[in-house]
Amino acid sequence: MGCKGPKSLIGVRNENTFLDLTVQQIEHLNKSYNTDVPLVLMNSFNTDEDTKKILQKYNHCRVKIYTFNQSRYPRINKESLLPVAKDVSYSGENTEAWYPPGHGDIYASFYNSGLLDTFIEEGKEYIFVSNIDNLGATVDLYILNHLMNPPNGKPCEFVMEVTNKTRADVKGGTLTQYEGKLRLVEIAQVPKAHVDEFKSVSKFKIFNTNNLWISLAAVKRLQERNAIDMEIIVNPKTLDGGLNVIQLETAVGAAIKSFENSLGINVPRSRFLPVKTTSDLLLVMSNLYSLNAGSLTMSEKREFPTVPLVKLGSSFTKVQDYLRRFESIPDMLELDHLTVSGDVTFGKHVSLKGTVIIIANHGDRIDIPPGAVLENKIVSGNLRILDH
């Protein structure tokens, strides 16, 4: 029986949530190799309570699940440069005064949780780190074998998976070499005058997937020496009440320069499949992908390996609206590009091929009828099909 979480959460595939798929992948790994790979979730103070409730659903699975919390940092008033918080409590008016300081906090928080020492004592050597919403981030045994048997005999303490940049990835961080060390450069660190150069697909051909393989012993050594050096990212925000604040954050990949014999490995695009928007969600819910043991793979029926470019408009931003506008997910095996804007709905068993652009102007509505086949079409104006 597969491991499934609560149905109240949005299912990315066959009612499986992100967490369902991750647990299924690790359970498959543990059963296949008769091993005991745990899953560790880094939560913020905002998500910890809800996560612990959900995790009860996985008690029967062959996966040990651990959690630890990120730090809680005070937001800074942009004008006064003083903390917004009146005191150290996290309640009432003070709730908005705190924030989790980015995923670069993993090193200190993981160390402070005691889990790092626990895993080292159990004989574990590496941790594979990825974003929970990257459905392409699976345990790759080829990379693990490279770590365990380095060709030059020098143990590699840090591997960053990178992949080839496309026009959809121009904001992604990239690797550079400086003073003999690999460094991660994020777009937030680039002066405005050089942003276009940074976005260039020809000059910077790869970007960071945030799939990382890191030596546990190295994390312990560096953390105890306070030697993990990460650039500070200044993130301006506006709170609901209109107050302008500053958040100081770090990125987990920025620590690459602190580790010995770090590597960037260029991996297939299939290992980077993030779902951050409903446009991403449409892709992974479609017949472009098949699901096996918690892993999504591109359908063999797709004649070319590239993923279609999908842009759904603001009417699809909220998941509830997105689900309401599709009676069923269209056939997208032969789709290259889809743009949808305005009040548009899709009937059952619609097929989209080539380049399809559907624009409903303000006040208009377009209902794509059941069974419609749209191939290299622009649909605009007003189209409503009513039951007779």
C-alpha cells in the first residue's frame, strides 16, 4: 500500500501531495535496498505545528521522519533600522515581527537540533538537500557513488546539482570560480547595471537547482569553527499594515565556498521540476508525466524532451480557481507553448498541440468545449457554449 497523506491538501498527482511523493520515493528506496534512509523536514515556526499533525498519517510507512525548526529572526524597520518586535514573544501584534531567515539557516539549525550528531553517530555520511516543491529531486545513486568513490581520491564535501539554463530560468543563481573556490551568485547580489548580463543564457549557461549533497562531518567541523561563510541577502518587504521592513536572509548553496573539494554537477533538466505556480501544477498534473514509486518521469509518448512553456493568467493564480476552470486536465503531449489570459474554462478531454494562445478580454468569457482539439490556434473574443 502506498503512503498517502490527508486529502484536505492539494494533490499534485492522483491526490498525492508533495509530501506523499517524497515519502513514497524514500520508502521505495528503503525497500529496494533493504536500508533505512530517513526523511528530514526543516520547518519554520509558521509551519511546524501543522506539519507534525500531517506526519501522523505516515506512521505505517517504512520511512523514519524527523523535523527541526529554522531560527526566528526579527524583522527590521526600514526607516529606523530597529527591530519591529516589542519583545521576544510570538503572539498577537508581534506575530508579523518575526521571519524565518532563508534556507541558509539549515546548517546552524540542523546542528543545534542534535540531529546532525545523531546521524553521524549512526554512521551516516551525507545528506541530500532539496526543496520540497522540486518533484525532480530524487536520490541519484550515480551521484552518491561518485561521492563514495571520488575519481581523484579526494573526498568531496559538497556537490551542487546545476542544469542548463533556459529563458524560463534567467533569475536562477549560477556558479562562478573565484580565488580557487566555487561560489554561488544570486540575482539579488548583482548590481542593476549587470542584471541583463547575469540573465544571459549564453554567458551563464547553468543555474543552481538547489539539489545539494553535503558531508555531515564537514557541516559539523565548519559549524563548530563558525566557518560557514554565506553572503547576506537583503530582502525588502511590506507588511499588511503598510510598514516597510528588511529581512536579512542566506541561501543554503552560498556555503559551497566553505567546503573542501566542492563540485558542480550538470544534471538533466528532469531533476529540476519545481511547482511554485498553477502553471507548474498544470504541467505535472498532465499526461506529460507518469508516476512511479513517487517519482515523476516524462512520458515516453512525448516526442521531444523539452517541457512546454505554460503561462496561466491571474484568473488561475489561486489553486481553487485553477481547479474550477479545468473539468479535466488537457492532453498536452504535443504542446509547445500555452498562454491563457482572462475568464477561460476548459471542458473535459481537451487536446492542446503546438502553440495555443487563449485571450478573453475584460468582460468576455471563453469556454473551450469538451473534446476540442486546439493546434497552433489563437482564440480570442467571447465563446460560450450553453446546455440546450
